[in-house]
Amino acid sequence: MLTLFTMPKPFRGYIGTIQRNAIKSWTLLRPECEVILFGDEEGVAEAARELNVKHVPSVERNSYGTPLLDDMFEQAEKIASNDLMCFVNCDIILMDDFMAALERVNGVKRRFLMCGRRWNVDIMEPYDFSEGWEGRMREFVKATGKLVPPNSIDFFVYPRGLWGNVPAFAIGRPRYDNWMIYIALDRGAMVIDATSAVMSVHQNHDYSHVPQGKNNSWEGPEAEANKDLYGREKPLYSLMDASYALTESSLRRAVSVTSVKHMVQKFFHHKFIFKG
């Protein structure tokens, strides 16, 4: 039904632990999903063998050694066994509500992009995935987790062929997520905010993996290059611009920032025509 793919960081210390936690959760999704790990960073091949998932070592990189989004997406679409794809960050734990949401959205039979806000939690140890693990995880998230703003998105579910030409964004730097929402809307796809239906769990970490960053991945030359690729003058699209909202009971049109802007523009256009 679904192919999930990701670009892990090197499997060192607690970063390796939280990445194994995330990938393990994906292998437990039902119906069973295909999982592809990209890159030749330290420990990726070993983790792929350990967790019995696919591994693609070669991905084009920029001058800083950071893998590029366009090559990874192109390779993923060529080798995926399924027409539904999910690019997901390698620190995100997914549970059965994710697949339930996808089945409901896929039944609409329209092109779509399904995303959702994440819950931030502190998990530094290997998680216990024995029977009842999802219930324990939900209680932990409710007790300690923090729901992030609409501009923090870590999973993108879409049908193969949605994007067209993907810019050569550096992965893990800003703006590629904004671009994905923008281009999906521009191509007439349903952009679905599934936050209310999907509890995606982000395991907190630092940004020491960003060699040129100033504090985190949102600063530095790679971030600036991504901003140029996106377009400096273009509005920053986020889940506030989603055209639909998925809840546990319904899929409904959303009152988004984009729709409000269009209504305002239409109002002033009609007002101008009327006065003329």
C-alpha cells in the first residue's frame, strides 16, 4: 500500500537510538509498508539489515556533503513498489492511526498531500515495542509531549508523480517543506492537515550534525541556498494553508490562510469592478 523513505543521519549515540526507534515503528505498521533508507552515512547499511528494510547508498550531495532532495525523490519514485509514497524524517515514530488516516484519505480518489504537526518528546533509550507499546506511547505523549506549530512538518504522504521537477534542496535545511505544500496546492491537489487524526511522535535531538549551521539547521549557507531555491519573495506555506482537515470523524474543507487571502482578493476585485 505505502512506501516510506527517509535519509538517516549517522547512527551515532542517541541519534542512532531514536532513528532505530522510528524505523522499527514503521516496520510494525499494518498493512505492512515498504521502507527505504537512503545514504551511506555511518551505520545506515547495518540498520537496514538489522530492521530488514531496503537500503540505497548513493544520493547526490552538495559541496557541504549534504544529500539533495531532488535525487532522493527521483530514486524513490523509480524503485518504490507502491504508488503511495511517504517521505518522513528519521526521528518520527508512527502508529496505527497513521495508516487508518491514509486509508480514509486514499479512498477519496483524488490527488493529495497528507501532512500533520508533530508531538515533541524526550526519548533517549531504545523503546520497548512489546505488546501494548502504542498505548504506552500515547499516554507518554499526552503526559509529556508538546504539539508544535503548523510550520513544523515531518511526514509527507502523496501519490507517485505529484511533484514534477523537484529543486535541489539540501535535506534537513529550511524551505523544502514549504515548497511541497506550495507546489501541491499549485497542482490542484488536496493538502490535508491530518494533525487531529494522526499522532506523529518526534524524538527530540540537537543539530550538531549541521556542520555550517549557526546554532541549528535554520542558519548558515545551506539554509540560505535553500531559501534562494524556494524564492525570497514567495510567501511561506505551512499547514495553515491546508485546504482540508482530517479528524477522527470527518474529512472537511479547511478555512486556510490561502483561502482567506483568495476571498479577500476576490472581494476587492469585485468591489473595484462594481465601482468602475
